[in-house]
Amino acid sequence: MDYQRYIDWADDRIVDDSRRVVLAFIVVTLVFSAGLGNISTNAGTSQFTTDLPAEEAFSQVNTEFSPAFSPDTGNTQLIQEGNNVLSKDALLRMLRAQERLEDHRDLRVTGTSSAATIVAQQLDPSARTTEAQIRAIESASSSEIDAAVRRAAENPQFGSLVSSDFNRGSASASATLGLVTHELPAGISSGSGQGGSSPLTSIQRQAQFTVQSAGQGTITVFGSGIVAAEFSNVVFDSLILTVPAAVIFILIFLSIAYRDLADMALGLIALFMAIIWTFGFMGLAGIPFSQMLIAVPPLLLAVGIDFGIHAINRYREERQHGTSIHRSMRITTDQLLVAFFIVTGTTVIGFAANLTSSLPPIQDFGFVAAVGITFTFFIFGVFLPAAKVELDTLRQRYPIPTFTEKPLGSEDSALGGVLRGGVVIAERAPVVFLLATLVLTAGAGVYATGISTSFSQDDFLPPEDNPDWIESLPEPFAPSEYTVTERTNFLEEKFDSTQSGRATIYVQGPMRQDSALEQIYRAGDDPPDSFVREDGRASSTSIVTVIQDRAARDPEFRRLVERNDANDNGVPDDNLEEVYEYLLSSSSRDRALNYITEDYRSTRVVYTVEAGASDSEVAEDARTVAEDFRYDAVATGSIVVFQAVSDVILESAVQSLAIALAGASVFLVFIYYVLEGRPSLGIANVIPVVVTVALLAGTMRLLRIPFNAITATMLAITIGLGVDYSVHVTHRFADEIHDYDLVTALDRTVRGTGGALLGSMLTTVFGIGVLALAVFPAIGQFGILTALSIAYAFLTSLLVLPSVLVIWDGLTNYDQPLRRLFHISGPERIQASKTKSDD
């Protein structure tokens, strides 16, 4: 394939029509900038759970059985803390907070409830309004209230509203919950995840202000709207904290790499254009900005900085020989357009491998990153060289300051001597060194198999306590005030009834069938280890327990149940429709509808799980129990949904790694066959990338960084970025080996390309490493891992790749390569190899 004519055509456009090229790119930048205003945000965990069976079942459960979470309502929690939240004063504070919220029309409150409500109705059963309940508490003595609290404890709902330290004897507890239901515009649905903005966010913010202004200092407002707001804020706070730091580091290292203000300005303009093109494209394509996409700008900077430094450095190498501006740039682009194309192809493959994930945010990340890298190729491969031609042409006419034209890593520099360390190893003991590298790689790979996988809301929230230095930052860098993590931890600690200790089985089938309830009852026999046991059976709540509770209080209903209970186990197995109709016409209607639909076509069973059980154990056991149902049954609930996402994350990480590695290898083999007629050079190119991936995976386990929603893409990204460095070395070597012996070719490669790689590595490691400062923990982990992957890629490209290329040369240039490779060592072998090849 005669590809050179296409390269020559591009060289002509860049060098001879440089001004038109620059103007064309400016116009395209203006077009993409129009899309910046259309970018929306999508934050939180809900974006990761779309289309998962467990999530769909959970949404159905919330829709069918939990009126507070129906599509047209929203729920707010009032969290009350104190020495005894069941004292008279504390009960009145809760009721007055409820009343104040009910009276605020903008909050669209349709109902409130709390432990205080239940206690007041024990004192006065006719107290149906909050105002009447306040009067009932006010008129009661402390002893009467304590007695009412003890009676209220018999109500299962009361137990779910008071903390686990509730003491019935002393009628005391340290925390309680109030529930407020709001009417929302149609179409707002709920699920297991939180995120995004909604009317509920503003409602809960207003409710928060209303309660605080009433002086109810021991009561705080909490809910999904507040969680959503903090999910969004943590993204903004992370960006405003890390971007300035990244800019400072990038400017420092770019000034060292370029050592010329005008050249550095060109590089920064090109980086800025890459960001505008990518995010403008997102706005025009309607792709929302999520936490996952915070990683895209650093990746574009990593590749863009690398391309920019290589382009300027290679151009300076030619200019140092006295070559003209146009000739120097033509030589530069003739070589680097091919190198940039190879890097872009392999990097795009690495990022696009994430499209195979079943999680939409990871798919979006892979797509946007691939598009952004493609844009970066055109900007740094075409625009930057054309702009450099224009700049240096103007320098010949006008006194534009020029600080240096000397490339990094030149032959007479101390840096050049340091960079050739890998060549020294390759000259003396390449086989021994690669065997040691193989052992290290294999060890790191085996060690990495123990990386854990996680998915939770904590991945998207700041830590409960930020470091003191973050809290002391001035505006606008000071982070927002965060309460969600603290509130979530408090709820998990204080309330046994939170959903984190539950696994739900959603069952669809003809619940009128005689065996339906017996089937639910038998599912509790011999429960798995992660389920809580009561009298040898699984602790659960379902329509069966509602029937049993009603039968215990209602003699008429008990007789109905007994008439239709063939085996005397308290579970009716005949005339079930009659049983349901009685239940739904009684005061137990609302509770019954929490577990069975009015058409008797679906039900749910909620099992209590052991506090010490892992999410994977609970999810696996819940799925096992669901399989025992003869009807269609799906295990769901927060634990099961998040574990399902965690499983998909691990699957995505492994799958994208395999696809990225295989895809990059095939691409490199093909491209080196086309360019050099030596496909095996592509395999040599991949070896340091494999080492880099193994080292990074081992480091993840060593640092106890799990695969989560953000870091799941890390291994595929490492391939994309790692190939970047090894391609520059391999392609430069392939060019140099045509004109020089093996040692000289390697030496010129690492001195010329190695200098640019060093500047690129330092700039991007520090520029991306500042993400560790983010208040968003997963992004901090991503920044650390990305910086490490780039550092590893640099080291393996300059230390491992020269030995790989020496062995590759010996294997491909000898008549009897294996025998002679292992019997000739040292510089003599290398020179002999080249002499044989030349002959």
C-alpha cells in the first residue's frame, strides 16, 4: 500500500498552506464552542443501574409497593437526635416541625408521619391532624407519654422510626425519623441510585431552611434531593480545586519542556482547542457530563502534551542541523503524522474497548474519550505544525523573542546520557533483563487477581471529614458544606430498618392461586447463612406476615384464615382472593398494599440480612432464594442492585482490558506490516504495555484501590496511554534502523524521543496527579492511577523496550536466530547482528 502519497499530501497542506489550515481550525473551534452551552450534568449512582434486571425489579417494587416513592411523590426524612427523642419536649419539637412544613404551600406536603405521631395517637386515637396531635402531647403528663411510647412499640412502623438503641422500659431513644411526603410533577421516578437535579432538590433545600428557621436545632432534613445536590456539588468542587493546580504544574513543566514562551503558547492553545472540540461535541451530541467524564480532560491533556512536545522537539532536531523552516517541518510531519496516527489508533482502541460495557456511563466515557483523542490527533498533528510554521516565518520578519531552539535530550546534554540507561542494559544483558522483567510482570499479574470490586454511593461522595488544609482554603476554592456522608453513616449506625440491611424478592404470578402464600412461606425454610434466622426460619416481612399479624388482632379474620388453612401453619391455602379482599377492606389495607398489588399479580418479600454479611454473599443468597420460587422472582434491593453493578464493573474491566490489548496488538501488527513490512515489530511494541498494565494492576491491590465505577476503566486506559509512549520509541527506532547500526539507532531514538517523552511524562504525571486533591474520592484514585500508569509507561518504554528491540532484531535478522541470540552477548553481538543484516 502506497501510504506515503497521503502523508506527502498532508505535508504539503501543513507546510505550504499553513495559514489556511490555521484559519480552518479556528473556524471549526468556533463551531464546536457553540455546543458548550448545551452540556447538561448527570451525577450519582442512578446512571450506572440502567437496564439491570435487579434495578428494573427495584423500580417496580418502589412503584407498586411504596406509595412514598411513586412516580408523582417524593419523600423527605426528618432526622432527630438527642438524649431522649421520645421525651415530651422532643416529641413536640418533631410535631411542630411537621406542622410548619405542612403549612408551607410551596413544599407541596401531602402528609407527614413520625414516632411522635404514633405516640400522640396512642394518647388520643381521634387525633388525626398534626395540630390535634400536638394538643394531645401538650396535655399529657410525662408518665402518660412514657406509657404511650410503650404501647406504640407494639406497632411495627414505630420500630422502623426509632433508633436501634430504643429502650422500651425507660421509653427512650437517641434518634428518630419523621417522614414527609411531597406531591411532585408527574414523571419523577425513583430508584436505587441518586443523582441529577429535580424539583425535590429545591423542595428539600427549602424544607431544610424552614425547619432550621423554626429553631428545631435537633432536627435535620435529609432526602434524595439533598443527596442529588451534593452529588453535583462534589463534581464542581473537585474541578475548581484540581484544575488550577493542574494548570500551575502543567505551565511549570511545559516551560521546562518548551523553554520558549511562544512555542509554549502554541501548545497551550492547541490543548485548549482539544478541550473545546471535545466538550463542544458533547453538547452538540447531547451527551451529559457525569463524574466519569471528569477523567476526559486529563486524558486529553496527557496525549495532547505528549504530541505537542514531540512535534516541537522533532522540529527542533532538524532546525539544529541548519535545515530551513519548511523543510524541517516537512521532515517532522512526515515522521510524526505516522507516529501520531499509530498512537491515536491504539489509544482510541483502548478507550473504545469501554463501549463493550453494559453500563451507560462507562460507554459514554469510552466514546467521548475516543472522539477527544481523534480530535487531539488532528489538532496536534495538523494545526500545531501549521501554526509553528507561521510563527517561525513571522520570527524571520519581526523581532519575536526566541529563547531556545535546542531539543530536549540532545547528544551533548547530561539528560541524553541518563536517558540511554535502557540502551546500556540492552547492550550488555538483554535476555537476563527481560527474564527478570517477565518474572516481575507475572508476579504482579498474579498478585493483582486479588483486587476487590466495589460500587456504592460512597464512591461518589466526599469523605465525611475533609483534611484541614482543604477546609482552610479561601473562596472560591473552599469546598461546599457536605452532610450526606455523615447523615448516611448516622442512619446506617442508628437504624436497623434501613434498606442496607434488607434483601427483597420481587415475585410476579397469580397470587390468587391456592399455593401462592404457601410458596412464600416455604421460601423462608432453611434460610442461607447471610439471612437472619428467627426460630429456624428466615426473618422476613411479606403479605404472609401481614395476614398473620392481622389474624392475631382480629378474631373474625383469624377464623377466615383458619377455615382456609389446610395444614394449620397459619398460612391460608384456599380462597385467597377472599382473604385479600377482607384484608384490603380493613385498617391493614395500607400495610398490605406495601406487599401485594391490588390486582393480586405481584408481591414482594423482604428478608433481613446479617450485619456482617458481605454484599456479594447477600446478593448470591438472595438470587438462590429467588430461584426457589415457581413464579417469576427477581432478587433486588439496594444491596443486590449495587452488587450487580459491582459485578458488571469487574466484568467490564476484564473485558475492556482483553479487547483493548487484543485490538491494539492486531492494529500494531497490521500497521507495522503496512509501514515497515515487519508485523513482528507490532508485537515488540506491545510487550512494555503488558508490563505496564501488570504493574499498575498490582499497585492497585497494594494501595487497596478497588475497581469501582471510575477506576474500572483504568486498565484499558493504561493500554491507550502506555502504547502512546512505546509507539514513539518503536516508530522512531524503525526510522533510524534504516540508516544506522542497531546501537546507534537505539541511542538516537532514546536521546531524541526519550527527551520528549520525559518532558511529556513529567508534565502529565504532575498535571493529572493533582486529581488526588479532589474531594471526590474515586476521582482522586483515578488521578493517582493515571499518573502511575504514565510513569510506568515511560519507564518501560525507555528501560524494557530497548532490550525487546535488541532481541527482536536478533530473532528477525539471523539465519539461525535462537542459537546465535543466546550464544553471542555484549556489544559484539549487537554489532554482529547489524553486520549480518547489512550483508
